[in-house]
Amino acid sequence: MSFAVIYEDGAKERMVTRSWSDYDLPADCHPMVKSIIDYWLRIGPADSLPGRRHFDPVDIWDLIQNVWMVDVCDSPPRFRYRVAGTRVVDYIGHEPTGKMMD
């Protein structure tokens, strides 16, 4: 499987070939982590990472409070929080939606 960084304007950075087997989960992986990774693998196109257009929060409603998504902006890449679930916000102590990670 190959992955690419896809910017907001649709431009792609170089392709990086990797296998999901490179990311085998430990046997004692939390079921929530396994669920979100299984969903992520199921929705993604064959040639890149899943984007917002592939993701439907209703599909993982039980997990959404634990999820955060970021947009890749600019070149070199910078990252902006698109969404942060309520547990993420509670954990980091502020609402990051719309803010840059740096």
C-alpha cells in the first residue's frame, strides 16, 4: 500500500510505500484503538490515506469523543486541528479546533 500527503488544494507530496503489516498492533491493544484502526483501514482508498471525505463520524459514534483529525496545510507541511473529540479536549485542557499544532 502506498501513502501520500495530500494538501488542502489537492496537491500531493511524494508517495511513500508501506505495508500495514509495518504497524502490527500489540496483542494487548485496547479494543477502542483496534476499532478505529479497523475503520481507518476499511474506508481508505487503495493508493492513499483516507481523507475527510471518506470519514463519517456516525460510523464510529461510540469512539468519536476520543478522536482528533488534522488538516495538512502548506508546504512544508503544517498541521491544523480540524476536529477534537470531547475527551481529547478534556485531556489537553483546551479546545484546539482550528488552531495550528505548532
